[in-house]
Amino acid sequence: MFIFLVSTIIHIFKPPFRPYNLLKQIHFIGIRSLFVIVLTAAFAGMVLGLQGYYTLSRFGSEGLLGPAVALSIIRELGPVLSALMVTGRAGSALTAELGIMRIREQMDALETMGIHPLKSLLAPRVEAGLIVLPLLNVIFDVIGIFGGYLVAVHLLGLSSGTYFGGIENAVEVKDIQVGLIKSLCFGMLITWVCTYKGYFTQRGAEGVSQATTSAVVTSSVLVLVFDYFITSVML
């Protein structure tokens, strides 16, 4: 798998460059995942605001709700949940698409015509994942923080100045950088595993289904594992 990843990254920087293939994958992985990202972020922020308020109110610290919601989303929930949603929506589709091309021998046909599948099929998907995941993470962060704001201010009666003032004082540039680094790593991880599983799919419809299931499960578990190690290094 490591050799596969290195070969794919090398093909990203090798000419000829085809921007259309990259834009197509950015649209597929990123834009078509916006709805599920926005929906997940809104309710994650609202749940954090609700649970955080009643937890902090026991200690008379309701004014810390804004920083608690923002830091939880920016450092952890934003990168992890956006990566898991993209894995379920786009990663499974990438694996199935490549697997079907493999069992229909379309990849063999490309190689016969002198077109390397790593360059034409896999490199654009990995590159799109590296571009899209940090952008989706930023959108998740913003929507999640405003979801917490809706619950804290309009439902529970917390002052909007207290909510956003606490966020301004507590959130540092380092916190945002940690979230972006995580999402960048997750973008590479998801596309790497899913394209690998699709590229080496076994023959038959059963092989495609097994590769898709394995890709989603493996990617999701690795996202959580790498999240721990990245957090332990960057704390």
C-alpha cells in the first residue's frame, strides 16, 4: 500500500496535466458532500451547545460554553466527522467505481492504449481529497459553531457577546492549524485506502462489495487511530 501511495503521488506531478479530471473529482468528493457536511455540522454544534450548557451550568461556568463548543469542533469533531462523512458518501463510491472498472477490464484497456491508470484515474482522486477535505473542515467548523450559537443564545438565553467573546479569547491560530493538518492527513488517508481497495478489487460483483465494505471500515478506523496520534503529537 505504501508503494502504491508513493507511485500515485509521483504521478500527480508528472505531465501531462489534465485539470478537468481534477475538477471533476473535486466536484464529486467536495461539492456533492456539502449537504451532508452542513447537516452533520449543524446538529453536532447544536448537541454540543445543549450538552455543554447543562454540564457547565452545574459549576456556574455557562460563559465558557462558546470556547468549549468552538475548541471541540475546531480541534476534534470538525476534522473527524467531516472525514467520516466523506468516507461514507464519497469514499465508498470511489472504491465501487474503480472496482467496477477493474472487473470490466477497463483498466487493462487503458494500459493497452498506453494510458497509466495511476495517472488518469487515481492521481486526480488523491489530489482532490487533499484539496477538498481542509475546505470541508472549515465549512464544518463555521456551521458547527453557529449551530451551538443557535442553541446557546436563542434557546437557552446565553448572551451572544459572551458566546462569541469567549471564542475570540480562547481560540488560537494553533488550534485552527491542528484541525487543518488533521483534515489534510485524513484526505490523503481516505483517498489512499479507497483507491487502493478499488484498484485491486477481486473479480466479480462480490469482490466489488467486499472491497467497498473493507475500504469504508478501514478508512473510518484509520481516521480515528491517526486522530489520536496526531493529537498526541501536536498537543
